[in-house]
Amino acid sequence: MRVNRILLSTALVVVALVVQVSVLARLHLPGAVPDLLLLTVLGLAMVYGHVGGALVGFGAGLLADLAPPADHAAGRYALVLCVTGYFAGLIRPENGRLKSATGPMAVVVAAAVGSTLLYAGVGALVGDTAARHVGLTGLLFSAALYDLLLAPFVVPGIMWLARRADNDPLTETSPAAKAGDISSGWLSSGTGLRIGSQRGGLGALKAKARTRSTRVGRIKGVKRL
């Protein structure tokens, strides 16, 4: 990942985690807690692609696993967000811009349900049965509802910031970008110069051949006379 992507992703993940732990978790809403960290990972993944989404998701999940008041095994949420970020990044278009909000909203609902199921499944493997006592159906419904209501205020802004960081003029004038421009320009212009030089060389050879044949004809004509 680029340096500007890493810095932006780190800042957004830290802010989302702080807001989620200090504000959203204390609202005591029925069912699940609105997952601002998940929405941040989704917004970045739909711009950076599946590889970037998986990396951001893993880092965000690991930070959530280690940050207090985490009461689950470390690496559990990192796995969930890594898988979620990977699949969310698969819908990224070539230009990183989505034409409709239907796709992102469907991704939010699928990610909320899928991450809750995956989190409960991993918990069952390690002996955590809290989802059974709370009620998995209520968790799935509330998680999808809260994330869907919060997504229009979070995901578009995250995607806008991510695209703006990628289009930063400072990054366009970086050595790596310059190297890419120089290499592409060298391929296009260099080929033209070579073809032009070859054409010019062939033309010069033909002219020289004509002058030589003319001189030979003159000499032969003089000898014949």
C-alpha cells in the first residue's frame, strides 16, 4: 500500500475505534452495537480493492482486539474484518467510483450479517457462547439495521477521503509516479523516434544510391562518347 493510504487508513481506523468505544458502545441500544469500524473498513475497501481491504481490515480488527475493553481472544475480530474487507473490495470498479448507492448499501447489509455470523462462529470454536445467550437472530437484525442507518453518513465520506488521498497532487509528482510517466513516455516517444530515424536512414541510403547510379551513368556516358 502507498504511504498516503496507510496514513489515511490508520487515522480513520483510530478515530472510528475511539468513537465506537467511547460513544456508540455507551448508548446501550437493544441488540448489537453500531459497528463504525466495520463501515470504515468497507468504505476503504471499496476504493482500495480486495488486497487493500483485507490489509486494512486485518489492521483495524487487530487494533480492536487489543484495545480495551476487549474481552475476547486476540485475532478474532482481525480475522472477521480481514475477510469482510477482502470480499467488499471485490466490488470495486476500475476507476474506484460507484455509480449507484444500491451496491454499497447491499454490501453494508451483507457485511453486517456476515461479520456477525463469522464472529459468532469463530467464538463458538474457541468456546465463547455469548451469542447464544443474547440471541443470534436479534443480533443479526439489529446489526444490519444500525449499520444500514449509519452507513449513508459514514461510507460516502470515507470513500471521498480515500479517493482524494489517491488524487493528491503531491502523490502525482512523487518519484514513483514520475518514473511511471517517464517509462510510458519513453516507450511511446522512443518508438516514434526510432521509426523516424530508421525512415530517415533508409531515405538517405536511397538518395545516396541514386546519386551514385547517376554518377556511374554519367561516367559511362562520357566513356562511350
